[in-house]
Amino acid sequence: MSSLELISLAAGYGPRPILRDVSLSVAGGEVLALAGPNGAGKSTLIRVISGVLPATAGQARLDGADLLRLPAGQRARRVAVVPQMIHLPDAYTVGEIVLMGRSPHLGLWSGESRHDCEVAWGAMRATHVEELSERRVGELSGGEQQRVVLARALAQEPQVLLLDEPTAHLDLKHQVGVLELVRGLAQERNLIVLMTLHDLNQAALYADRVALLQQGQIVAQGSANDVFRSELLSRVYGVPVTVSRHPLRDVPVVLPDGK
Amino acid sequence: MSEAITNPVPAAARTEVIDRADRLRPSPRRGLGLAAATVAALLVAALLAVVIGSVAIPPGAVLALVLERLTGLRSAVAYPPAYATILFDIRLPRVTLMALTGAALAAAGASYQGLFRNPLADPYLVGVAAGAGLGATLALVFNLPSTFVGLSAVPISAFVGALLTVGLVVLSARVGGSMPISTTLLAGVAIGSFASAFTTFIMLRSPDGLRRSFNWMLGGYAGGGWDPVLIILPYLVVGMAAVQLNARALNVLQLDEEQARQLGINVDRVKLVLVVAATLMTAAVVAFGGLIGFVGLIVPHSLRLLGGPDYRRLIPLSAIGGAAFLILADLVARTVVAPQELPVGVVTAIAGAPFFVFLLRRLKRSVF
Amino acid sequence: MLRQPRHWMMTFALAACLVLAGCASPATVALTGTPVPPATVTAPAATQAAPAATAAAPVTATTAASTSTAAPTATLPPPTATTAATTAASGPITLTDSLGRVVTLAAPAQHVVTLAPSNTEILYALGAGSVLAGRDDFSDYPPEVTQVPSIGNESPHVNAEAIVALHPDLVLAAGITSPDDVAQLAKLGLTVYATSNAANLDDIYKDIQAVGVLVGKMDAASKLVASMQDQVAAVKAKTASVTTHPVVYYELDATDPSKPWTAGPGSFVDQLITLSGGTNAGDIAKDQYAQISLEQLVSQNPDIIVLGSATFGGQTPAMVAARPGWQSIKAVKNNMVFAFDDNLVSRPGPRIIVGLEKLAALIHPELFK
């Protein structure tokens, strides 16, 4: 059973610490939603796990291996990121962008092999962008671009998939589409999925577990039912909220008090 | 080890999947067509440039003389000895040098455009022009003596000047192990401006130096026979190889740097290698040919429009296209007002201005 | 095909190997060839006294190198005596030019290409205009020179092709020709002689003598130099007794009238003004070719303004009078502003004497009618 374990992870930019003593564990096939107010350190955590920002303390272990000490190429074969701001160079085609996801598997001297193309194609089919393969990404809508980036991440054949605010800038239909896609992929491919979400209700619906981050520390983690309590959320977010029940599913619904 | 679960596909449909998957690779037919056309353009340009000149040598004579040199077979017609001198000691070296210069400038230009993710980037961006100009001016004004190998001091001084300036820029821009792009640009502008100002100051101190330095900067063929070609060649080969090896990484770099790092690219090393390689190539050709502008801009952009942004193809195509372009520009420069020669940089600039207008209008459909 | 980076790599490597192998191979050696061998000196000791300048001069004439004795350098015979030198119409010639290069000719040149107007004018003044096969674009005197084919001017570089096509036996470069261009032409097998970057009249005399040797007109050269020296002496004699030395401002360029370019100390114009009995307003500058600010000019308050800028800048006395701030200058107030043919003083050739006489006539009209 594969798993990602974060043990007392700490990181920051220069002298300012952003994350302090973050400990988490996510299993293969599981989707963990990371919630918390702005500045809590959600994006920073993604950066640390993907290796862009060095950790000042703690460890990250993937199936026991020390993730943070891996060279970038090897880490990229295990960890893939769908970033929040998607700036794709306009002139490349969807196919070319998705094939970039094969970079970690290619050496300096080689180009993409047939196998690489097959993996990329499979990733494109999984995110339903295969019909767009010849289109230039500059011509695509925001939702389509995000699915292209998701396909690129899948083409890396990762064990861990990190998504930073995947539903930002999308309309409701596409939000739901992406979340359902991610949950389906997690189960199909036994991926360890960590995604940051602003919308607590989406977290409740589409994540298996939730971790609540405040000022760089995990203040609660577990199922949505356990973590989403009105006093806790009101304190963490600094606004009064009330927690109710979703009428159709066995998950909580978080609503602002509205006074 | 991750489990790559591909969707189970029945055997009959599997070929269809494979065929469609293969379509992801850049189409060989389309790529070949453009490559062939570019190579053809180069050959035609070279042929024209060897045959045409301020002195008319008929094509038949060219062929006969070349055959004579290669095989020793004397031709039936006795051509004036001046023809042979012009052909083998002036024109052929000139055409070859222009080809190498165009190739280096275009390839370096394409690399810089990718590196800085900016369509206005050209090979002179990080201080090569200013440094080479300073070096050349110092050599010209202070009449530095000829050195060993029979080379005049000017190319060596220009080359060293260019390398030192870019080295200074890179050192100034390095923060920790990385070289942020915006900082590099600023450092290039700042240090380049300083070098240019100093150059102007020295130029004005000596009227003779002013004229000669200005001539040098205008760029163009400065004679020298085959020596410059043989000297430039290793730099070109090494530079092109280094750039081509990093072309795929350059593609990935077009995403932002953070995404490139997350895809496993060693961004800092790629940037450094590209800057060094492009600088070596550019400095080598500038040392002998002066500051010829627009080649590093026009050629990569045109080929990007025609062949797409993939640097693995763009770099070699730019090299070949740059060679053809500069050969033709030099041909125009030495024939249009013969026997007077225009500086090549003037011809490339005249070609460049309308090109930019064209590019601006085309940018509705972004090509970057 | 050629999709993979490694394919490109191999292609490059292969191309590089081919090129490098080709460079080493006989085929390319044959293709690059060797330049046409220069006109060599064939022989032996001619004992004629080739007219020569003094040993310290940059031009030294020696007899052919096969003699083991040190080359005798004859000093220039005094200008009033005619030399005993034969009009060497034949025989090898060896000279050292102003760049220190040893130049040899088997016989006096019959087919000359000049790279500067000064050398063109020298040739014609020696009566050797018929040997001129090609000239630079700026050569325009005497008028018949425009019939001779032009090889362009030297910016940005000399047109080697055009020169080679005229198959000259001698190329006369000048002080303004870049040494790199001279080297390039020599490498192509041409015989190139570079006259000096003349700093004074003596340099010009030496250059005239050298050209005379090269085209077999040594007599004419000596006569020309003698007559030039006579004319200078005449001017000097007349101005020896002047009591006033009018301040003269010679303008080279007035694109920026608040900081025009003038001839500074040590320049030719400066020397000519002094010879003509004047004072150069520009001698407060530090360089031979210098800018002078309007303030400095006003404080120098020149009596005479000579517009060398008329030739290449189209300046006229009326335009000068209209320049703001110039009206207080004596020369402007007294209408002593004259257009002048700058070519007369900027070409180190025979016509510099004409320039001198014209300047003297402007400065001391009472002495020179």
C-alpha cells in the first residue's frame, strides 16, 4: 500500500517561517483536501512536496523513501503538480504540452519514444482532451487548459498528484467535472492526491479526508464530519459559520452565518 | 515504482490507439518539407553569392575553376588569373564566413528568445555587442599590435571583450545558484550601457579611431581569407551542439520556471549552458564580422511562424535559414551600389523594419 | 527522421567531422590555394643611387638585398641641386613603407590603384596619371580622374574584389587606410605601398619621393618637392616681417554651432596658419582635431573665419552670421568670413601648397595679391 508521510515539516521564505511542524499521511487511492484561510501555507506545502521550496526541517517520505533528498528528475517521476496559475505558451499544441510531462523519463539524448506517446495519449484520454491534441493551447478555454495540464501531470506517471486550487477560475460545471475526474483517477490509478481547496463544501463532497491548516500548522485532520465543526471553523476563519447537513449526501455543509 | 494503468483496449482497437498516439509526435512530412526548403534556400543562396559579385565571373568559369582546383584537370579555356584569386581567396571564404555568421546569430537569437521567453530577445541582449564593441575600439584606437597566428588584434580583443562583459553580467545576476531572468536582463542593460558609453568616449578621443571603430561596428566582411572560417568553426560546432542538446529542456522552460522545475528540469544549469553556448557562438562571429543586427530576430521568428515553436526543430532550422539569409544580404550589400559596398547591417535592417511591422500584424495569432 | 535530438546530434557530429576532415584534406588545401606570389625582386645590386630620404625617415630606399654590404642610404641632395640619379626606367625597386612593410617591385609600376585622393593627386602631379588603373571614390582632382574606374571608398572595408580585378602591379594605400585592409590586400598577392599619415610638410615630401621611385619618376618627384619647398620658403619670407598675427578660426564642422570642430595644435591647418603669419584660434584645444566651445571662440575673438565646413557641410558666411551668439565675433562683424575648399588642406599631397597660399592671401592680403 503506497503512502505519503509528512513528518514535522517546516519551511519558509527567508527568515519568515510559513509552515511549522506539519505532519500528514495520505494513502494510495485517497484524496486529501487541504483547507485553511489565505496565507495558512497551503500553496507553500505543495511547493515543498514538489521540491521547488526547500524544507527547513522535517521529512517527507513516499513509500519510505526520502522525497526531499531526491534529485529533481527522480522526484518528478513520482510527484506531479497541477498549479493554480496555468500559463501555457500559446503556440504549442495540446499534444506537445502533454508530452512535456514525459520529460522526467527522458534522458538528455533521447526524444519521445512510442511508449512515451502511448502514455501521453492515455493521459489525454483520461482527461478527455484527446480530440484537442492538434489544437494550440492558446485557443482553449480555461477549463480545457486545466484538463490539459492535468493530462500532463498524469503523463508523468506519478504516484503523488498535487493540485493547487484546481477549481479557481472555473464555472460550476467545470469545477464539478475536475473534482469528479480527480477522484475517479485517484481510485483508478491508485494515486495519492493532495489538493488545496477554498470551497469547504467541495472538500466535503469530493475528498476522502480533510486537513485544516492555520498559520502553518495542522489544527485538525480527519473526515469532513470530524473536522468541520462550527466553533473550530469560526475560530480558524475568523468569521461565524454554521455547519449543517447536505440534504442528499452524508457530508456536512458549511455556511456563513450571514448576520 | 508507479503502476501505469492504461485503459484496457481490445486488440483490434489497439492499433488505432497507437496510430493516434503516434500523431502526437511532430509530423515528419511537414517537418521534412520545411527542412528541405530551407536547405534548398541555403544552396541557392550560396550558389548565387559565389557567381555574382562586383566583378562578373560567369558560372561556367566558376565550375571550371573549382573542378580545376579539386581535380587538377586544366580547363580548356584559360581564364584570367584574377578570377581564381577572386573566387578562392575572396568570394568562397566570404560566402562561407557569412553562412557561419548567419547560422550562429540565428541559432543564438532563437535560444535567447526561448531563454528569456521574449520575442524581442536577440543575441546581443546580455552584453555581447557592447563588450565586443569596446574590445574592438580599444584595439583600433590604441593600435594594438598583430599577434601570433597572424591575426590582427581586433578580433581577439573583440572576442575577449564580449566574453568578459557577459561573464560580468552573469556574475552580477547570479543569486545563490540561480540566475533570475529579469535580473539578468537588467544587468545586461546596465553593464552594456556602461561599456557602450566608455566605447563612445574612447572613439571621440581619436578621429581616426572614430572612423575605424564605426566601420567595424557597421559589420560586414573584413577580409582575411579562410583563417576566420577555420577559427570560428570550433566555437560554432560546440555552441550548436550544446544548444541542441538543451533544446527539449528549452521547450519545457516555456512553461514558467517553477513548472519546469517540477517536471525535473535543472533550470539553472540549462540557463547557464544556453547563455554560455550562445555567447561563445555570437562572440566568435562578431569578432570577425562586427555587429550585424536583425538576423537573430528575423530568422527565428519567420521559421517559428512556418514551423512551430518546438526548439528541437527551430534551432537547426534557424541556423540553416540564418546562413541563407546573411549570404543573400551580403550579396545585396556588395552588388547593389558596386563598386561601393554597403555595410551588411544596413541591408539586414532594411529587411528588418518591414518584417517587424508584418510580425506585429501577425501577432494577432500569437506565435510564441 | 531527425525527430530525435540524438539524430540531430549525430548529424551535427558527422558534419563537424566532415568539415574538420575536409580542412585537413588535400582537397580543401587545394581549394583554398595559395595566393598569387608577389612580384619578387629578381636581382642584384644596382649601384645607381636611388634617391632616398634621410635614414631617420620612415621611407628608406635600399639597393637590392643580395649585396652583403649594408644598404647604403644616400641622403637627399639639397633641393637646389638636381640629383645625379638616373631616371631609373628599369631595375628592381625596394622600399619600406610607413607601416614598416618592405615593398618590392621588379620594375616601376605601370598599373596603379590608389586608395586616397592625396596619392591620386601626387601621381598626376608627377606626370604619371597614365598609370592610374583605379582610384577611390573620393579622388576628384584633376577632373579627368573621374574617367578612371572607381573601386568605391573604404567604408566599411576596402573592396578587394574590385581591386584584384584591375590586376594592378601596385596599390597605393594612404595613412587613412586601415592596416587590416592593407594586410588583406597583401595576403591576396597584391603589392601594396602605404604612404604615411602625414603630420607635416616633410612627411608629404617623403611620400612624393617614394611614389616617384615606385613609378619611375624620381626626377619629376625631386623637381616637385623642390618647387614646393620654394613656394613655402617664399611664403615664409614674406611673413617673416609681419607685425600682426591675425587670429584665425578654421572651421571643420559646425553641425553643432555651439561646439564646432576646429583644427587644434599640431594639425596641418595649424601649421599652415602659422606659416601664413596668423595665429590659430584652435590652439587652445588639446587635440589635433577638437571641439571648441562657442564661449572659448568668443573669447579668442578671431579676426578671420575660414569655413572648411563649406566643402562637406555646406556652411556659408551668411549662415555663420545668422548663428545665435556669433555676432559679437570680430570676424563676423567685419565680414571676414570666407568659404574655403577643405580638400586643399586635408589631402597630404601637392595641392597643400595651394591651400597654404590661399590661406596666406586671406590672412595677409596686403602681402599676397
